[in-house]
Amino acid sequence: MNKRMLGLVCLNLFLAAVLFGCGAGSDKQKIFDDEAGITQDGDTYTFVNRTGSTNSDEDVALAYTGFSGVQTIWIIEVSAASEVDFEFNSTVDDGDFKVVLVTPDKEIVTLLTGTQQGSATQELTQGKYAIKLLGRNADGQINLSLTPGPNVNLATTE
């Protein structure tokens, strides 16, 4: 009887681990549309595979699979009104992907969504901004470069 009871306990623990483990990434997938989660200072993300770099001062080139969550790639400190020019080439093969700018007032400006190529200029006032990648089980590639105007200081987060 003890062996049978021990077997049932082990089986229940195994099933609980499998069931709860399958939902482990769901919080990272929910953050894609969650303003409070996007604007928070900390990041939470996972990649099944990621190649490339985000540690260049003004350029990011990444290929990714299974990306879910939010990753800050740049912090932008603006000492006086200025602007930043963005150039981007994004290809999304599966899932959802976007790049956003979080303002000092915690407002979200979407710079690109999904597969998109182009450029944009963003006017900035004094304060601290963040450029963030957001994914929901996304596979693809992103090339993003920015050219800061005067009074703009960039810092990578890696």
C-alpha cells in the first residue's frame, strides 16, 4: 500500500510540474499588450534562439526564434529638446513583434509592428526614454539603427 501511495504522489507531482511548466511563458506573452508591463523598468523575456547583438551604441541586428516578453535595448537620456532618427528593417516569420519607445511620462509610442521597413523621426523633450523590443512567440529578424540629435545620450542595456 505504501508503494502505491508513493507512486500516486510522484505521479501527481510530475503532472503538476508538467501542467504548470507549460504555462511558464504565458506571462511573457501577456505583456505584449500590457501597458503597465511594457512601461515598467525591469525586463522579462525569453528566446528559444537569438543571434546577433544589441550592444552597439547605435545599431541592433538580431535574428530570433521563440521570443516572448519585453527587452529594453537602449536607454535614451535627453538634456534638452532634440530628436532621434530611426531606420529599421523587420521581418517577422511567425508570432507578434514590435518596437516601442517609452516616454518619461510612461506613454508608449509604437515605432514598428511586424514586418516593416522604413525610417521615422521622433521628437524628444527632456527626460529618460527607453527603446524596447516586444514579442509574443515571435520568429524573425530585426535591424534597427538610430541617429541621435544634439542633447541626446544613448546607453545600451547589455
